[in-house]
Amino acid sequence: MSTNHPIKISDTPAPPYYAVIFTSLRTDGDNGYAETAQRMEELAMQHAGFLGIESARNELGITICYWSSLEAIQNWKQNTEHLAAQQKGKEQWYANYRIRICKVEREYGMK
């Protein structure tokens, strides 16, 4: 996902909630990736149950999306535009990737 928005730590609600951790290794070249990543981020933010997003990329990319429920994650996974982006990712943009879904039970830090 793109970082065209201000860089910040997501302000998530009190747990429990869910985190989808997307770790990826890109292929060479952009091939429309940046534009699609920005669109997916904008679309996810409009989706019911979306709580926040954090993303970083060097050689390895890590994007974490926070969601209110497993149902919200499943609904996002089935979004038509997101399905098309997933397919393009498998065919063109990623050399390798992993998706991990976690239940956040506790959080702490500076407020």
C-alpha cells in the first residue's frame, strides 16, 4: 500500500480487534502498482469495520490493516476491486507474500 497520506501510527480502539499483516517482496518495476495500492487504501478506509492502516517498505514491505471483526476482513477480501488487485498482485507485482490475521488482545504505548 502507498504512503501518500501523513505518516502516523493508527489510533485504534480498545482491544479486542483484528490485524491483517501483509508482508511482501515486490517484483521489479511499478507496472501500475503505486496507483492501485493508493486506490486499495482509499477503498479500504471506506469499508465497514476498517479501523486503520500502517505501512512500510524497503526491500520487504509490511502493511497492517486493522479491522473490527473477522466478518469485516472477509467482506473486504471479497470486494470486487480488491479481488482484481489481488489477482494482479499474484501475476505481476509480488515475488512472494504472506497474509497473517491476528486478534489484538492488548495494546500499549505512548499516547
